[in-house]
Amino acid sequence: MVCLAILALLASCKKDVQPTITVCTDQGYATQNTEVYSGDEIAVAFNVTGENLTQIVINAVQNDTELFTHTEKLANESAYFFAKGFTLETTGTVTITGTVTDAKGNTASKSFDIICNEKPNAKFVGSYKGDAIVTGTYDINIPNMDPLHEDLEDQPFPIVVEIVAGETMDKVKATITIEDQTNTVEGTVNGNSVTFEAVNDSYTMTYEAQGFSIPITLDMTYNFIGTLNEGKLDLSGSCKGGGEFNMSIISGTIELEGTVGGSLDKAE
């Protein structure tokens, strides 16, 4: 009887096995101060131990707002490796917390912070509209005449630029419409500026000569750089083009070269 009493006493004095949780630091998993990009998949992992573990919950919280949560049921495990991938559409510091629970309601938690950065191209995404302003010179060459040199000052060209994210985070894809002609080109991001591939366009101008109005179409190439400035896309770059004209009274060629400026408003 004494032995039985002692065994019962020892059993009653046995301490609960408390659950534990640790952050997995293997390569590929986020840990303290890991930097990620908004919209990219984040992988986190925890190792848990205990007795009769019934569930693990992870959540991502920023400024008291829950951005992501996931619960996984456990079959009374004593040890378990938990990994989960998810995405966050935010920037700034986000706290990741894992909490494990056992059958008796005992819990253990572990938290760490990650830093979500905006992708370099994300800031450019949107629709911009305004005028590209061309300033330059054009030379008209007519047989048996001296070349004619003319200035082109602050010529506006209506332009719409639709920008979406490119295949990599430093690229964008832009649909650029100048007057009524559209090109789709790639752009490369560098800080607050994006350099677009060459844009081809046709420009029809009217040249006045000897009392005649002569329409001339030029095949133009524009090289743009767009720089973000307080919600606007400021343009800079160059343009170059040329064409021919042939009328009963006069014929020749024209070459135009200039710089591009202007500022485009971003649609709300």
C-alpha cells in the first residue's frame, strides 16, 4: 500500500511538458530583419516540440492590422516542422508570429520582424497624360537651293503613357501614344527615373514656301526618360527624324533634330 501511495504521489507531482517553438534559420526562410519585396512570396518556418500538440497558428501584423493568418491542425504531435509561403502587399516592418498549442491549452509563441520593400518598378505603374514639348531645328534641302535652316520652338505633342510592371522588378512595360500613334516599349528603372526604349512615330508638319503650304511627313524617333516628381512624370530626352516631299512645284528632304521636355499628370 505504501508503494502504491508513493507512485500515486509521484504521478501527481509530474510536471506538464510545455510546448516550445523556434524560428527555422535554414536558407530560404525569412528570419529577423529579412528584407523582401512587396508582392513576392515569403517563406517562413518554425520547429515546435511538446506533448500532444494540436495546432500551430502564424500571422503577419503591421501597425496592429492583421495582414495574413494561417492555422494548421496537428495530430497530437510531440515534434513538428511547419513551413508556409505567402505574399504581403505592403511596405514597411511586419511582425511574423508563430504560436503552438497543446491538448491542455498550453501555448508558446515566437515572433520576428521582416522588412517589406517596394519593388523599384512599382512606383511608376499608372497612366500619365499631357504634352511632350519638342524644341529643336529642322533643315530643308531643295535641289539647286541653299539649305534652309529653321527653328522649332516648344512644339507640343499630346502624349499618353500607360505603365505596367515588367518581367523583372527593374523593368516596366509602357504603351506610349503620341497623338494617335501607339508604341509598346520596355523601360529600365533607375531610382526615380525610367529610361524607355526608342519610340517611333510619324509627324506631319506644314512648310510655307513661296506662297504654298507644303505638307511634309517625318518619320520620327524619340528617346525618352521619365522622372517622377511629386506625382508627375517629367520627360527629358531627344528626338530625330526625316522625310521627303515631292510636289509639282518643289521637292526635297527635311531633317529634324531636337530635345524633348514636358510634364505628364498621373491619373487618379
